[in-house]
Amino acid sequence: MNTALVDGHDEHHVNHMKVDAWLRASDQRQRVFDPKQFDLLKTALEKIRWMQADELCAWHLSVNLSDGFAKGLWSTSKALLTTQQLLAYKTLYWADGILDHDDILYLASRIVHDHPLIVSCLSARYPFLMIDEFQDTVPVQTNIVRLLADQGTTVVIIGDAEQSIFTFAGAHPEHYRAFTLPDTDEYTIADNRRSTDRIIALLNHVRSDSIVQHGLRRTVGEPVQLLVGAPAVAFQYARQLLPEGESLLIVARNNSVVQQAQRPTTARTTAPWNAIDNADCYRKIFLHQLLAGVVLARKQKFGNAVETILRGIRHTKGNLKEPLQSTIPRSTQQRRAIAISLLEALIGLGPALDSMTLCAAYDHCRKTLISEFTGLTIKQIKAGKFHDVSEAHKCGDLLLAVRLTGNEEVRDARTIHQAKGTERGNVLVCLNGRDEAETLEHLNHILYPAATSDEEQRITYVGISRARDRLFLTTPILTGEQKQRALELGLQVAYVEKCS
């Protein structure tokens, strides 16, 4: 069985067909007959989380609903949100080999609790455990670390509380600061090997703890630039200042701003794949992995591209699953050949792929497989919901919105959370908020940082700490007082709205 790991930094992704199957299995579909009520239930399920009590093995499933939202749910819908019913819903995903981040933590916790011999074996196999970015761990993870330490594993942790930005996932800077083991030695590393002195000076200004970083490069570097204007215009302006051949990484709070910076005309949507998923979840899995492979291939990451596409070719013991249709089982080597052929078919279209509808690209892949493989095709698109949705979306917009995980994230634009662990020579940090007040707040994280940082300030810190040589900040608005403060801090201010 193939296992798909859903990005752990998002809410649980809800599939329309899974919810429908869950309701039918519990004989509740006829009770949730209203389309609006069905959509409300789907929204509630997006917030499903595994909750852990103090004991390692004490878990339960719950959905955190605001009072206002809960009032909109019928009593029959609320009755479905019990641990037992939610577990039945989760099991539908597990049957298809789909685990999200919470599931992995839950299952790992159950394994080590129910089978203590496994902990002893793991400790014997791994006498030393070194954990980087420890500020991003959650209690269940540290509980497992403690079990290994109790069995004799020597544990080394490295982290920075100022970069703790996953509170929504259960991590917290105080959890990191309070973690200790018997006979623990603590060291503070104040050396910064990454950035220029001017960038480090800004980082020290934003930090809210007592650590003052010192640059080991001994390079003053160029002044940090504050660009006032739209993200896309600021991006073009900053690129003009770079040496020829150097790239510029865009980081922002959310995918909407990332898309604005990459392409001014891109619609303000963070999830164009959701409509495709609702129309046909299996086609969505296949097509999402296929276009993710295209993104990677365009960055010359061909090995990663093929592996990514392979994850979208679902099968059981070689028998291909929808939307692929095969008259015979396909071996690992044959499935790899299929992935390579599909990638070549789309990459061979060049820039024309971006302007094609998803429906046209799908049909192109179908014809490719029919011509290159005997007894292999893709389920044909017929009139209906998937046809309408695939005709409504261009591949160019979908390519911008595909999600790449782990070391596959090679695009030059991403959210700050996705950029965690990344460093680039040149970085543009978009400080745009959802409204004017939030934008000014993000800018004030840099100009007037709080003595005790909150998570939003820490997110800003993580964004600016990605840069090695040149750091650009962009904001659509700037007050006169803020401009004066920026100049006092040594920032260069430029208004770029009319940049061509």
C-alpha cells in the first residue's frame, strides 16, 4: 500500500467523497441532506485534531468549533463529532494509506506505549540522538525522546526559541525552554555563520531575548532595503539590483501574497486545487503530483520530479488505481517508466503548458500513455463536474499553487513557514497583512519590536533570518514616523510603485 503523508502544518484536508462515504457508512447521509449543512460539516472536519492528555497513551479526537460556528450546525451534525465517529472518519483515509501529521504522532505514541520493547530496541540501535530545530517539537515528540533517554540514548538538542512559529501545531517556545534531561549541559551559540553584519544587526534588534549574535563572516554587506509598493513591483525592483545570474527568494505570510509577488494578475486564492479535489479526489491526487513534478523538473530537479509523480500513481501490488487504468499489473520499473513518460510529455510542451486548461493537459497525458504503453490509459473525462472544473483552471495557475514538501521545496517563492530551514543569498520578505492595521503591525515587528515576542513577531524574525547577503523588505504602506524610524535603523527606503 502506498502511503501519502499530508503536510503537517495545515489543517486536516477534507475530501468531499470521504465525508459522503463516512455519512453513508453511519446511516447519517439522509439526515445531513441540506447542501449548506454538508458544507458546514466539511468545514468542521477541517479542524479535526488528535488531542493528547498528560499520559503518553491518552488520546482522543476532537473538533474545536467557535460558538458562532457551532450554532450553525444541526444537532444531527454535532452528534457526528464524537471521538468514535471521528475515528471511523479517519479510518477511511487510513484505508487508502493517507496519514496526516497528527496521525503519525498518534500512531508513533501508541506504538512506543503499547510495545515498550520497541523503545529498548530503538535505543540500542541509536545510542545517540541529535535533534535540530527543537523549538518546533510538540509534547508527544519530546515524550518519546524522554523514553529513549531513559533507556540510555544520549540526546543532544539544538534550537532557538525566537524561531518557534508552530504554536498552532502544539509547539511553544516555553516548551522548548523548559525541556531538560538529567545531567544536561547547556551552551549558547551566539555566532552567526550565515548573514552579513548589517543583516545580523537587524536580527539582533528584532530578537526579544538576551542573545546578541556575532557575524563570523566579518562582512559588512549592503544596507537592508525597505521597498514601499505592491509585492510584484517590489520583486521586479529588487531583481534589478542583483548581480547578473543571482536569484531572489520571496517569502510571505501566506500563499496569496506569494502569488501576488510572483504574478501580479494571479487571482487571490490559496487553494485552487480544492475545487478539483471536490470534483474527483483521485484525479486530484494524480494531477497534483504530476504538476508538482513539472515544477521540480523546471528547476532541474529531475530525480525528485519522477519520485513525486510516482507518489501520484496509486496501486495495490502493482494493480493501478484510478484514474490510471491498466489491463495488467505494473512493476516498480514500469511505474517509473510511466512517470518519466508523463513528465516528458508535459515538459515537452514548454511554456505552452501554462496557458493550457487542466482538461487539455489531462487529455494530452492520456494520448501519450495510449501511444507509448500497451493496455494503459487514463480514465476519460466525460461531461460532469470534473470536466467543468478542469476546463475552468489553467495549468499556469495550478503550477503556482502546487504544494511541495520537505527538501522538494525548490521554488523561489514560499510562505515563511515553508521557508523554515532555508537560506538564500538574496531574500525579499513581504510584510503584507490582511488589512492596513495588520500590515503596519508586521512592519512594527522590525521597527519597534516587543520586548517579549509573540508568535507573529517571531514569524517576521524567521523571514528576515533567511538572508545571507542581501535583504529586501516590502510593504504597501509606510507612515512618516515609520520611515524616520527605518532610516534611524540604517534601512534604505525606496518607493517603487512606478518601477517598470
